[in-house]
Amino acid sequence: MLQQTQVNTVIPYFLRFMQHFPAVEVLAAAPLDRVLEQWSGLGYYARARNLHRAARYIVDEYQGDLPCEQALLESLPGIGRSTAGAIRALACGQHAVILDGNVKRVLARYHAISGWPGLAAVGSALWQLAETHTPKQRVADYTQAMMDLGAMICTRGNPNCVQCPLARGCKAKRQDNPKAYPGSKPRRERPQKATRMLLLRNGCGELLLQKRPATGIWGGLWSFPEIGENEDLSVWLQQRFALVAAEVAHWPAVDHQFTHFRLTILPALIQVAESADSVMEMAPGTMLWYNTAHPAPGGFPAPVAKLLQQYRAAAIGTTGADNDTHG
């Protein structure tokens, strides 16, 4: 969870996740939908899918015991060189080297290593330094201290050099420009994309959900059907779902930021003219009519969860107004 997400954000998700999946065997036996449900809101959902796959592999191949060999750890889904090193140092008590984002920043500043760590030459130099500095004794303490130093003292935006225990030997501190290290990733203009997201509501007030493909954006999560900006809604509904739109209400646009692009979602609440049970027959297991008062069928992308919350609030408001009228 801490890969690409800050500690303060992770804590409530971690606590809830561990309540639902207190052991690797429990996680391995859980349906992926349940895992994604508990991950919803953290983003980068490939991490959750990899964690689930890794748990199953650990149970099937290692009887629930996590291996401590570097190569075996790196063979597990979602575990790379640095994560494997952290597991070996912190969980296995072995001499192992890590180089997460916090450690990269500390080493780059201490040694004034210029350039973006994502470049091969810069990354290689930092790995060599990480190996040089990692002690033979108390490796777990050193590893945790380096991560904490980067997270709490040698921070990205406002490094606290006054309290840093490494300040005396830090070249970036000596140059009085710690923020210059490490180098930034070359900026690219993120493309702008748009989609129309359809909240298709049947006569029972249920919304049509589609499960997204296992890979790609929001892989394996439940979402609303999407249609391109320039596609004809009536034709698309008829061809895809044999549905007819009786009423269409356009909602305000929702902006969502991805790592590589920006997405504008144009939501519309559409009352369909018939129940269309045939929709379920088109793709069994990947579509369902969802009663929003019931528990979630699995995980939702953040903007979908917000739209569902908006839909529930509108439904409550309508019910309240009706009650006032009839009272």
C-alpha cells in the first residue's frame, strides 16, 4: 500500500484491510472482488491484484510461509528488487539492500547525485551507494531509519536540515540547495481525455454496473458503462443493451487525474424504458443491476464511488420530498 501512496493516507485502509484479511491464507481464499472492494480509493489497483496473486502463490507453493531468498521474492507478483530487500532486512533479519523513493532522496542529497533516479545511470549509481552504506549489523534498524529519515526529515518539499543527523556530511546541505536533488522526472504534458459515464436506471431504481477487464485502467473494478463523446446515445444503447432511454439527466462533469493523463467524466442519469433482463444474458458475471442500498458487489473506482454517493443522496432527497408531500 505504501508504494506510491503516503503513510497518512494508507493507515485507515491498512487497518481495515487487515481486519478483513488477517492472514495470508484468508487473503488467498478471498474473491478478488472483495480484495478490490477493500482497496477502493487507494488507486493503482494493479497493486491489489498483484497482492492477491502473490498470496495465492505463497499459500500454494510455500504453504503460507513467505520465502526469504531475493530471487524467490522477486518472482512474486508486484515485488521488485527494493521491496524484496526490505522484506529480507525487516522480516527475515538478513543483510539486504533497499532503494525506495525515500532512500533515493536521502542518498541523492547526501552525495549530490544529479539527475532523475529513473534514468539508468542515476539509478545504478544510487544502488551502488545503497549497497556501500548498508551495514553488516543491525540491518533492519538501518533500513527502517533510512526510510523514516526520508519520510520525516529529508522530505521532498521542505527538508528539515536542522534536525537531520546526516547534515554535517551532506553535500546538498553544504551547497545550500537540497531541493535540487534528486533531479525531477522530465515533465510531459498529460493528455486530456473525456468519456461519458452512464448511470442506467431500471424501473426498480437499480443501476447497471459493468465489471472492467482484469487489466488496464481500474482493472477488475465495477463501473458504469461508458460511451464516447461523439457517439449517438440512442443507437449505442439499443445496439449494446437493447435499451431505450426514457429520460436523460446530465450531471456536472467530474475531473479525475491519472498518472499519465487527465480524464473528464461527463455523467448522465438515464431512466431506461424496460427492465432488460437480456442485458444479464449478454455477459453473465460481468454485468448486474445494482441496488445501491445493498453492499457493494466489489471495488469501485473513486469517481464511480462519488457518483454512487451522489445518486444515493439524490434518492434520499427525493424520498424525503415525497414523504413531506404525502404527510
